[in-house]
Amino acid sequence: MAIASESQHGMWSSRLMFILAAAGSAVGLGNIWRFPYVAGENGGGAFVLVYLGCILLIGIPIMASEILIGRAGRQSPINTMIEVSAASNANPAWQGLGWMGALAGFTILSFYGVIAGWAISYIFQMGSGSFTGADAAFAGNAFSSFIGDVGSVVGWQTLFMAGTIYIAARGVGAGLETTVKYLMPALFFLLVILVLYAAFTSGKFLEGASFLFSFNVEKLTWDGVLIAMGQAFFTLSLGMGAIMAYGAYLPKGASILGTATTIALVDTAVALLSGMVIFPLVFANGLESSSGPGLMFVTLPLAFGQMEGGALFGSIFFILVTFAAITSSISLLEPAIAWLVEKRNASRVKAAILVGGVAWALGLGSAFSFNIWADFHLIGQMTFFDVMDYTSNNILLPLGGMLIALFAGWVMDDQMAREELDVSPGIYKTWQFLARFIAPLAVLVVFIMTVFA
Ligand code: TRP
């Protein structure tokens, strides 16, 4: 069976470009917006410890699995799963994994675009200087009245989605690669500046650090463990085929395990550094670490408002958040776009508009969750937004990741996997052990314990 050696969609021009693209996918709202607030809601240290364990034992082996399956198949996740299953004499039903991934992509993008839209708006809100000298009450009210205004929330979401569609439509080389090549280095540079700012001005740097790193395990519940695991999948972009799609464009010969480890390290560093920007500022201003999704949108404007040049730096911060979000959202569209191009022979432009348009429309439900649908509870106490966030992070991604690990570890032709990974037999066995047993069992145990504990 002959699987193409290059992808019809184009290729990354080097291993470094793949790392930037995959790190661009991984580093996003999950790191800067979501990680600090879920860590805050779940008590800090112990949560972070579980999260780090999940990155190491589940995240890295599954990321390697996604890349290797993707590179072996060289197509959209759905067709890659069909092709690699066939080459491995496995049941074609494994393509279901590709379908589930596309579904998860829409689910995630639906709320992702809304939050990213908030970030764009905050570039201007900060830049206008309206937070200069503001107090906590002002920052809180500014945020609630902003998200309460359906027109502006939908408007900014629409702008963000249009940008995502535009970049995706331009293709792998001219669109995705060009974007990550410039935005990722800029992002790292500015993050470092902000950490230094928080360290030198807040006077609470150690308090912030000890909140993140004092591992007091009593505070941990099984729900917290599930959320930490879900966060590990979300932040690494795992479990839905985004990294598989990107892996399809990775040149032969580039080391997959080394690459996966690098991406995980970069992503973890950005999450921890974001925490080290946000928590010192939270404590310096006497704010609650557990204030939920608004943490970044209330705390940071407030803190910047107190500093010299805060309007400028604050708006730069939100430019960065927007960049981080864009390099992630393009990867959420890629699996479905690639599939439409392969299956329907659609042009990339049409495919991007169609897929992005569906994600935008679904996202309206999340946009409304903060205003006209704020009292509408889809399940239990959860709004539409909450349900999208919860099901994707805590169900679809871990389940998808578990199945990807099982496929790579047990089902995929051993010779094929071995050739793709191209490592010493000892390292291969270690990866295989993690993919066969540790990663799937860990997901299973956490699922069972959250249901029964
Ligand atoms: N990892 C991104 C973040 O942390 C979000 C993301 C992009 C993602 N692509 C994904 C999450 C695919 C899950 C699957 O913001």
C-alpha cells in the first residue's frame, strides 16, 4: 500500500516550523486565560501537580501518537484514520475517531471564538486608558457590562472568526506557517517582559509562586483531577486530531518524540509563566484567585491601570492573547477543512468559509450565554457556554485521546509505528507502554472516579 510521502495540502518548510505551528496550536487561551482561572478555582498547587503529571505521562505519549499517525497517513484525520487502519488490517470504524475530533473542534471553537473576541475588544478598552487608576469595582463592572452587551460580544467574536477563516483559507504555507513564524516569537518575548513586570512591581511574586507550587494534596477532589486532566488535553490541543492534521505536514525524518516533548515543554512553560503574571497581580490587588472565566479580564486591566504606561502595556498584553488565540483557532479548523478539500474537492477558500461559518454559528450560543441566554440552563446549572466547555474538555478530548493512544499502541501496524518514531528499541518500548497502558488507564480511572466518587 502506498501512502503519499507528501501531503496534498502542503508541508511545513522545516521541523522548526512544525514546532512553531504545533506550539502555536498548543499555546492559546488555554494557557493564558483558562489555566490560571481553573488552577485558581481548584485551589492552586495540588491541581498544578496533577496537571503536570498528566502532561508528562498522558500528554507527551499521546501527542507523539497523534503526530505519528498523522505523518503515516498524510491526510485529514478522518482519511488518515481510514488509510492507516486499512494498512494495519484494522476495523475501518476507527475513522469514527476522526469524526469525533471534527465534532470536538466545532464544540471548542464555538466558545473559543467568543473569549478571543473579548480579548480583541480589551486591546482597545485598555488602550483607551479607561482603566487608568480604576478600582476593583470599576474593573468588575466594566467586564460585566461588556459581556452583557450581546451586540458587542457577537461583533468581536465575528471579527475573530473572520480572521481565523482568512488565515486558514490562505493555506498551510502562506496562511498557517507565515502566521506562526511571526506571532510565536513575539508572544514569547512579550510574555517574558510581563513576568518581569509582575515580579518587580507586584511585591507578591512569592505569594503567586507559592499558590501555584505548594502541593497541598488535601485540597484535591476527583472533580479537580478530571479538570486538571481535561486541561492537560486542552492546552496541548490533544484528542481531536488537530495535532494529527499538523503531523500530516511534517517532513519525513524529523524526530517525533523530541518534537512532542519540546512542544509540551514550551506549552507548560507558557502556562506557568502566565500564572506567574496573573497571580502576583491578583494578590497584590487583594482579588479572589477563584473568580472564574473573568479572572484575566478583571484582574489584569485593574493591575495595568495602576502602573505607569499601563494603557499601552495592557493593550499589548491583549494583542498577545489575541495572537495566541489565532494560532490556536486555525488548528481547530484544519481537520475539517482538510477533509472537505480531500472529500469534496472543495477549494480551500470555500472549505474554510464553510467550516468557520458553522463554528461561528454554533458559537452564537456561547456568545448569548453571557447576556440574553444567561438564565437559560442547558443541563443542570450550566449555560450553553459551560456545556460546550465541559463536554469538550472533560469528555470528548480525554475520550478521543484515550482512543488515539489505544490505536497507536495496539492497533496500528507495529512496523509502521516503529518506522515513524524511529527511536532506539528501549525508548520505543517506553512510549508503547505509556500509549498502551498508562495513558488509557489513567483516563479511564479518572472517568470512573468522577462518576462514582
Ligand atoms: N490548545 C489551545 C489552547 O490552549 C486550544 C486548542 C487549539 C485546542 N486546538 C485544539 C484544544 C485542539 C483541543 C484540541 O488554547
